[in-house]
Amino acid sequence: MRTLLRSHPGRRASGPAATTVAALGTVVVLALSGCTDDTSSPASTATSPTAPVLRPGRPGEPNASLSGSAALPSRTAAPREADVRFMQDMVVHHAQAIVMVSLVQDRLVDTEVKALAARIADEQRPEIGAMARWLEDHGQDVPPQAKDPQYGAGASHEHTGMPGMATQAQLAQLAKATGSEADRMWLRLMTAHHQGALAMVVQQHRDGTDDVVTQMGDEIHVTQSVQIGAMREMLDRLG
């Protein structure tokens, strides 16, 4: 048999030798096929990370490198009260920002102020939608302002405990302001409103644990910090 398998390169076996080699190949294939257990379970497709995963730290904390099962996503049974409260309050907070834009948008005269006002409204509407979906997914109450930002805009309460919210008297003054005074009043009120949102983010970072909520808070903090700087520059320019 060994003589038959050691054929010279470039030469094709023929006759009995070729028949023997072909038969041997068939036997090997069948033997290998027989080693497969048709009744065995298919290989698991579950993924397990083999490389470290970087988890960003919270403000003032270092990043963490996770590997193995620690790097797999996990879900908690229920979000903390701080996470739920942040999402509910931020829906109301965002809704008032949209109201503040709608009250004065047609009477703003400075082109930069008008552009920023439109941008804030356009950004915060989809954020309200995202927060409402998170609350629904976790079986939590969704504030009515998620569907109608104007809901409660004329109410007498002053939103106690929610930082940065304009009072009803301030909203009434804003609705009557015209010209450059409308620009300046809107900038002052919206700057204070944004600063209140930053305080709410800091509180959620301190008391909350939900990654999605924390990430949304981070995005709000970055965006509104930049806008606060821009509004202060506009106020300086407008005198």
C-alpha cells in the first residue's frame, strides 16, 4: 500500500493502483464522517468578551477596564428613584424650554439669538421623546408635557424643587417683551434654565445608577454648558 501512495510528482496513477487509492480515499472520508455525532448539540453562539472593554467613569472618577463576564451587558430589576425622577423632571424642564422659545420666537430680532432659540427647541423635542420612551419601558408615569409641552404652562404653581424653571410672572413678562429687550430677557431666562438642568444632571450622577439615564445626562450637560457660554457672549454683545 505504501508503494502505491508514493507516486512520483506529475504522474497520474492508473490501473489497479488508481483503483486502490480511490477506494482508500472513500474509506477515509466515510471514517471521518462517522466521527461526527449527529445527535450532539450545536455549538453555542453566546458571546463572551475576550478583550477588555473600557467603561467611562463618572465625572471625577477614572475609567474602568472590564473583561470576561463583567464586560457583558447587565440589566437591573428596576431603576432607582433618582433615575426615574430625573427623567420625569427633565421632561417637564425641557417642555418649559420649548414654551419659552414659542413665547418669543417671532419677536426675537438678533439673528444669533433666533438661531439658538430654534436649535434648542429642535434638540429638546426628540430628547423628550427618548425620555418618555425610557419611562414607558420601565413602567413609570410619563408627564403629560411629553405629548404637549404647553400642558400646565398657565398653572399657578412655581415648580418648586426643580432648579432653573421660570416663574409664571417671568413667562408673562417674556410674552410681552419686544425688540432687543425680548432678546436679552430670553437669554437671561434660558441661561438660568440651562444652569438648572446642569444641577439636575449632577444630582442624578450622585444618586442614580442607570447607564442610559447617566449617558443622557452627560449629553445634556455637554450641550447646555456650551450653549450657556454662547448665551453669555450674546448678552455681553447686546449690552
